[in-house]
Amino acid sequence: MSQAKGPRGVRRTTRATLQWTGRERTHPGLVASGLARYELYRSINGARYKRIASTKRKSRKLRLADGGRYSFYTVAVDKRGNRERRPRRADISFRVSRR
């Protein structure tokens, strides 16, 4: 399971760092393979989500447009290729205010 964290509410910046955490959940009697990577998805102004990164890192620096509404979510993938389900809603959403 993974969850993204970043700026909340209205911000007056065009740069931000998004951070997330993750851990592998295993059923009793099964051996965990370990997390391999995270996939980061972004929606701008309500558009369809697009994958913007597939990484082992737990953060990503972003450039944001003034006035933009952003939503992000992450999907964890383990070393066997098992993927976390896409969340029903974004892990985080915010708007960048116009200067």
C-alpha cells in the first residue's frame, strides 16, 4: 500500500516536492517479495490520470503551473509484479494559486 503526501490547500509556488511511503502487506503463511517500485500518477485540472514516474524513490520534485488543480496517487509494485489496486480517489489534491 502506498500513499502520496505533498502541499495542501492553496500554494503560491511553481515548485513542490511530493513524498510517499509504502509497505508490502502479506497474508499469513506467505513470504513477501519486497517492493520493487512505485508508479506516480497525475491529473491536471480534472483531466485523465497519466503515469508520470515509475521509480524506486519515495519523492519527486514537481513543476506546477499557477492556477492549476493537481491530483496525485501512487501504486506500489512488488518484485513479483503484483500491483496495488488503483485508489478510488487521489491520495492528495491541491490548487496552485495565481500570483
